[in-house]
Amino acid sequence: MTRPVTADPVIRYRNTHKAFKRPVLSGVDLGIYEGEMFALFGPSGTGKSVLLKTTIGLIVPDRGDVEVAGMSVYHGGRKVLESVREKVGYVFQHSALFDSMNVYRNVEMGLPAERLRRMQTSDVARAIWEALELVNLDPVEVMPILPAELSGGMKKRVGIARAIVGRPRILLWDEPTTGLDPVNTAAVERLIKGLAEELRVTSVLVTHDVEGALWMCGRVAMLEGGHIRFCGTPDEFQTEADPVVRAFVDRAAAEAALDVVEMT
Amino acid sequence: MSAAALYERPLRWLARWWESLAEHAGQLGLLVWATFSAAVRFRVSFREFVRQLQIMGMQSLPIVIVTAVLTGIVTSQQGGYQLTSTVPLYVVGSITVTSVVLELGPVLTAVVLVGRVGARITAELGTMVVSEQIDAYRSLGRDPLIILGAPRILAGLVVMPALAGLANLIGTISGMISAQMALDLGYETFLFGARLFWQSWDIFYSFMKAITFGFAIPVIAIHMGFRTRGGAEGVGRTTTDSVMFQLLTIFILDAMFPPLFLQ
């Protein structure tokens, strides 16, 4: 999918500002549309993860707003924030599994609390089973295991299962392939693409893996200096003349980009 | 240097200090409020509460017992050393029981809990912060203050008076045995001395202290844990700060008790 499928973005960042001693986001304006796979690139420390976290109120912007499915995350009150969080699944960079809970309980936490209270135990177990199967894990094998006993790749998959078990409309992926070997990276990328198609969710990826993201996503953007420096299709990204963007496409252009960044 | 520049640094420092104080106070208030509202609406996980009782209470028993035994022995022997040939020796019973119940039982148990439980809570929650587990709770629509904070605070309120009561009892018994062995003071004479200056208010006072400490220790530990920043080093730094704040708070609260409740 290369073009927006609806007129209104399902996620909209409006003039989003955030500073931690120094400015990180300096007025980000960006729209992400229903059903698309969108990747956000940028040098380390430019606030990609910060921007992702503002989507569900994990980091509160100093100024500006974020809208999810037409609801203002920061001006809508607690109920709206709860509703937004139900619609969004978040996959953390290092999985962020709960150490003291086994895989079953970890994935169970992905079900919204209200819904979980109303569900029969058998329905909960079925939902967890299906989520684990969707991420290509053997439920019988992994459900009783604690996160400490899982490999890095399996932790990632459990984290993904936890994010999708509640069937969210939107999935946010914070560097999903960081720390994985090439085989696991390819497997997780295939999984992300497969889930996006199977669950028909809107996906936003923050990643350094340009090659993988260009393969998976219909649109990509680049965050630099607190602003969106580029936003377009993978083809446009690959032919972009901006040297900072070129650095992400072509390693040979990195030095030239460094000069530009230092000069500005 | 102009007068404005001269005052600028201390004023900036004062502003930062005031901001930090207000931030701490606000976050502590939120934590206490979240615990209170969760408790009255029965939203605290009973399973987690029982788990915390086990961790804070049962696992602390050995060290609390050892501390109480040694406290009783030291108090009665030092009392005997000071009082021999000056006042009747049965006063040792009074000094031992009063010292243990009013001061040493609750305070030393609290100090033990700071080291064993308070440090553990801060390190555990701090690690959860830096590994994004706290963010994960929030992203899943769960309030970490209620899930992680409330059971620990409620468990502290139950465990601390129970342990302090046990420490009082064990300290008294060990003091009595020690007085018999070292000073040749019979059990009946020891208990006679203990009863002579005993007031039932003393035990109530001891439990009030224990409940106060049992509230302060987990509240500070949780608060500091949630404020952790900056990886493994941050966890270490915050845990050290947390232990320091907890000890300081216990000693300050302890100093406030006599003028408030023993007049």
C-alpha cells in the first residue's frame, strides 16, 4: 500500500514539541493513514522513540498534540487516553516483558482490563493461544515459561503476541529488530508484514533497518533536528537528493551528510 | 560582578530545590491517593498482596529475630552494668522492656526492613522502569501505581506492626534470659521490675510507630523506584538515595513521637 486509503489520518502529530534539557522534537507535524505501514528513520537520539511514545501518552509533549482515531490524546482526558491505549498495541524495543510473570500471564496482560474481567477463562486461554500461534511460537511449550528462560528472538515474539492479543487497530513498533541476528531480523520483518496484512492494522515502525523498512512499508519519513526532514514513498526516499536522507540510502553519502549537519 | 549576578546562582539553586520538593510531594501524594482509592474499591490484587506479605514478612523473620534477640541481650546487660550497686537490680527489667517496646523493637525492625525490603523494592521497580516494563503497564492501560505500588504499601502496613510486635516479645524474653544468666536476676524479679513502670499505652505507642514506619518505608521505596532514570547506574544511585531517605525519615519520625505522644 503506497498511498493513504482515507482522507483523515488515523494518527496525527500536531506541532509536537518535547525537550529533555535540549530540544528533541521541535514542532513535528505528521499524519499516518488507516491501514498503511509507515516507517520512521533518523539518526540515533533524534527522538523517534519519543515521538512514538507520545502517541499513547507514555511521554507527554511540552507543546502540541497527538490525535489518534480523531481523539485528542492530550486534551481529551483520562477516558480518551484509556480508549486510545485500547486501540493501540505497542511493541517495545527490548520487549519489556514482565519478569515475574510467565508467558501466559504476560500475553494475558495485553487484553484490556475491562474486557478481561468479562471474559471466560477458556476464551482468555484461546485468545492467548491464537496470539502465540500468530507469532509462530508453540503455545504449549512457551506458556508456562518465564521471560528469563526465552531467547532474544522468542522474547520479541512474546512481546508482539502481547501487543496483538487485544486485536488493536494500530501497532507501534519501537525498533523491533534491534539486537537480533540477521536470520531473526528477517523472520521478525516477515512477521510484521504478515501481521499487518492479516490483522489489517495500521503499523508505525521506528527503525534503523532501512532496507527492511523500505521492503515492508508504503511510506517512510525521516526525523532530523526535531523536524520531519523527509516524508514520502520508498521510491522517493531512494531517489531523494537531500544529503542527510542520502546517508540513510547510501552509506557512501554519510560523510557528505555529516558535513551538512555540522555546518547547520 | 553585579548584584543580580551574585544572587543568581543561589536563587537558581533555591528554585530548582523548591521545584524538586514540589515534584516529590506531588508524586508521593499521587501514590498514596492511588493506593487509598484502589484499596477502598477493592482493586488491589489479592495474589500480589499475599506475595508481598511473604517477601516482606516471612522472608524477613530470621534477621528480625536475630536482631531482636541481640537487642534484648545488650539492653539488659548494659542496664545491669550501669545499675549494679546503685539501684535495685529489678529495675533492669523495667529498662529492658521499656527500651525494647518503646524504641528498639520498632526502630531496629524498621532499619532491618529498610535494608531488606526498602532497597529491594526500589531496585526492583527501578529496573522495571529502565527496562520499560512500567511503560508497558501504561501502554496496556494498567496503572503501575495500583498494580505494583498499592500491594506493597498495604503489605508494609500489615507486616511492620507484626514484626515489631514479635521483636518486642523476643527482645523482652532474650533480655530476661540474659539478665538471669549474666546478672543472676530471676525471671520473677525481672518481670516485677518490668511491671512496675509498665503502662498499657506503651504497647499502643510501639504499634503506632510500627504502622507509621510500615507506611513510610514502602511509600518512599516505591516513589524512588518509579523515579529511576539512566540504566544500571541509575538503579544503583536511586537505591542508595532511597535507603538514605528511608533511614532519615524513620529517625525523624521517631524523634517526633515522644513530644507528640509521651507528654
